[in-house]
Amino acid sequence: DARNIFQEILPYACEEPAQLIRRRIAYCWYMEGTLYEMRQQHGMALNCLENARQGYHELSNVKDETMTLCEIGYLNESLLNFGAANRAYQKAEKLAETSGNGVQQIEVLRDLRH
């Protein structure tokens, strides 16, 4: 499992490689979450996506954090958990607005209205 390998070597990495490794760990969480989503293991998918979101947040990667929040919103919406879906979409919209990414903000607003 790539994520576990990255987590093992992270404490020994210098700053620049460590940043790259942290980014890879967040990507691994995201991909693992989408795999669980395809397998309809929604609880595991939400857990992985939340870990990815946290990783992106720690990296100040607003674009990917916003995208992950939208995925969390979509997954909650498909589970008929509309309150959690709206909270995720609203957080994503706020992040996109704060970052000044107008295109992403429009995409989030589109998702929020559905």
C-alpha cells in the first residue's frame, strides 16, 4: 500500500521531499476513497475522503480540498444525508470564494443547488 510506505518514510524526509510526500499521501487517501465509493462501501469512502480533505487543508491546497468537499457532498447526497451534503457543499463554496477561483465556485454552486 503506497500510502503506508509514504507514511513510513515521511519522518526521515527533508522539507521539500516531505511536502511532496504529504501531497502524495493526500492523493492516496482520495483515490482510496473513490475506490471504496465504486464498491459502494460508503462509510469507508467518507472516512478516506475526509482524510484526503484534511491532508489538502494541511498543505493549503484549496483547490483539491474544495474538490474533495464536493465529492463528500455528492456521496452524502447519494446516501440521502442531505444535511451533511449541504454542509460539505457550503464549506466548498466558501473555500472557492475565499481563494478567488470563480470557475470552481460556479461548479460548487451548481452542485449545491441540486
